[in-house]
Amino acid sequence: MIRVVLADDEAMIRVGVRSILTTDPEITVVAEAADGHEAIELVLAHRPHVVLLDIRMPRLDGLAAVAELRAAAPEVAIIMLTTFDEDEYVSRALAEGAAGFLLKAADPRELIIGVRAVAGGAAYLSPRIAHKVITRLSGGRLARAATARRQVETLTPREREVLALVGRGMSNQDVGRELFLSEGTVKSHVSAILLRLGLDNRVQAAIVAYEAGLVYSDS
């Protein structure tokens, strides 16, 4: 069972998100918060697998809450809930350690897919947000590609295989099945990759994999 804490200052949004999530028998919302401070308290009390954070909330907004949650409960995967005109916050949230971004106006199925993905150790960006991120990354792509290739060259062959699969959005369990490795071994490889490349999370690792040519747009 995937345990979720939901934080949004709009009661109607919380009702809607909860109703969508509860259509999946493997997901349960264990608590709801109306601001960032309450969200942190509830996460520490319930220790969920996933916390859904609205970006704009009173007292403590979602972006500030991400940094505090990564320090206080690093095992909890964080998904940001956003509206389309707030995508300028994506880079900051990913740098702070968010594992995913979902649009409130997206297909409800994306919500379940995203929660399942980050609960399994993967990263998830709503396709429209992912398009924005890739578009923003297009400037200076050649220079970044060269840098990414140099970074990847410091990895072992096995680490490069793992990174390529992480870049395709696979969870540790999925990577393990693909490479015939235990989930614990994959986790160790991912940790080593992040450390060696100086990255904070899997989303950043996926971007490096993409820029280094380990992942292709049709994969």
C-alpha cells in the first residue's frame, strides 16, 4: 500500500485529488494539510511513501517545504502540484530534491502514474512540464552535451547502464529486472552515480543521461 500525505490550501483541490487517488486500491491518503508547516508535521507523524505539495500555500509554501522535508524525512518522495503558469519553479524544486511535478489540470491518470512512479523510486514529470524543461534546456545544448558526456565517462560501464535506464524513468525495481540485479545493488549504483556526478536526485540524473546521449527521444 502506497501511503500519501496531501498538502494544498484549497479544500476543493484536496477533495478532488483524494477522490482520484482512492480509485487505485494500492494508494491511500493518510493525512491532508492546508499549509507547508502542517504538511511537514503530518509527514513526520505518518511517514508516508509520497507527499503531494502544492507550490503556493500560506505560512510555508511548497518550495520551502521541499528543503525542510528532504532534511527531516529524506526517504519520503516529493511531488509538486502546480498550475501550467508556475513551471518557472521547476528548476528550483528539482534542485531542492522534488522527485516529480504534476499539473492540477492534467489527466487524472497522470496523478496515479506519478504517485506510483515516485513511490517506486523513479522520477515523474507531467508531459507538458517535461516539454517545458526540455525546451528551456535547448539553449546551449551542445556545450551541455559535451559536459554530460565527460561526466558519464567517469562512470563504470555498469553505472552507465543503470544511468541510461534511470533516464528512461525506470524505478530501482525495474532497473534490477532489466539488468538482472537486486534492488539493493541498483540502489547502491544510483547512489554512487549521484555522488560521482555531484547530483541531488534522479531527475537531474535523467537529464544528464539525456544530454549525454544515453537516452533517445523515441525510447
